[in-house]
Amino acid sequence: MFFSGKIIEVTKLSSDYYKTDIKLFEKISQPPKPFQFVMLWIPRKDLMPMSVADYHDNILTIIFKVRGEGTKTLAQNPGFVGVNGFYGKGIKDLYERKILFVAGGSGVAPLPYLTRYFRDKISIDVIWGFRYHHQYFDLSNIISSRSVGEIFYVAEDCVDKRFYCGKATDLYQKIIERERDKWDLVIASGPKEMLAKICEINRELDVYVNLENHVKCGLGFCGSCVLKPTSKLLCVDGPLFSCDEVAEYLSQN
Ligand code: FES
């Protein structure tokens, strides 16, 4: 379904990350599920797949990193935008799950809505890894729910003592070896190499990965988001998959 919207705010979160709130004009009858995504249309500039970072009262929030003409324009507040969605299956219902959410870079985007949607039905700890210390922002400022416990920040450039030095997968491996009974579900979201590593580290845990891929139609028609060599389509079968479902895809470079 197509919605027209107006950007009501763009907030710079850190050196590279932004958050924008979009007021949708048409009434949303069915709110999105966590991990669903939209195709965001910036008139005369771009059409981009974006995770639902948050949603309430007909206001859609997107968290993004500037990496092209479309996101550059979005950071400068283009005013009116179009939103097509909501795409993907999203996550099944969760009840009393203890979740470890591991994010790399902009893979952290679905977190606020995950916590808002399930609120006190889940408890969630977070590992968020980024390349440079100046990309950091305080996740507790964008999360409205109290279901979030510990938040671990990991920076690859290792120059800021507040952050664990290394990759999100390094810290994940360390804490999962030490405290694996603390969580009964792991959800990882970020670059493909990171997700492949997370799936490798512990095969006994219930692990789901939130994939990114090239998306065009979002409806299962064009085939551009097929997760080769499987026949799964990210836009209709995902974007969240168990490690087993996408093991072959993750093993390809
Ligand atoms: S984007 Fe066209 S089939 Fe998925």
C-alpha cells in the first residue's frame, strides 16, 4: 500500500547516523510487525528499502546512515516523501523470550520498534558494533521500552575506552561462551559476513538473522532479492530467517 507522508523531524544521532520521523497522512489499519520494511520514495531522487525503526500513531521512524544521493537528501529533510509498505513477514509473536540482539552498523535500526511492539513480553540485551567511535550514539535515547537490559557497545577503531575494542562478533563469542543460558533467542542484524559468523559461533542456540539484499518490487515478482543459491526471496520470505534456512546463502561470498 502506498502512503504519502511529511517529514516532521530529522535528527543527527552521530557522525553518520540520522533518525527521521515521518507523519503518514493515510490511516494505517494494520501496524507493521518488527523487521518489516518499507520502500521509501524521495521524489526525483531515490526509492530505497528501509527498515521500520519505530512506529506509533501514524508516525514512522527510519534510522539511516548517509551513503548515497537518496540518504543525503533525506538527511537534509526533503519535506514530502512516499512510503510503500509494509513489506516482508516480520517476526512471529514472542512471549517471555530472553533475547540477545546483536547489531552491526545500521543493522541496529529495527531495535526500537522490536522493543516497543513486544514491550514487557520480552527482555532484551544488546550488542551494537560499529567501525568508528564517532558513529556511536546512546541507544537508550531511541528506545521507549523498559524491556532493554544491558547494552554493550563495540568499536573497531579501539580509540575510545568506553567501548569494547573489536567486532560485535568478538564480544558475542565471548559472552555467549560465558553466559549462554542467559538468553533463549539470538537475533542478529547487520552485514552478511557478520551474520554468517554469528550463525557459526553457536549452532545450538535459536538464532535468527535479519538480512539485507537488493530489493526492487518488494512483492516477490522481480527476483532481484533472491538469496542464491536458495530460492528464498528476502522481500516475501524474510527479511528474518533462521540460520538453517539461509546457511547456503550465508556461506557464499
Ligand atoms: S524485490 Fe522483487 S522479488 Fe523481492
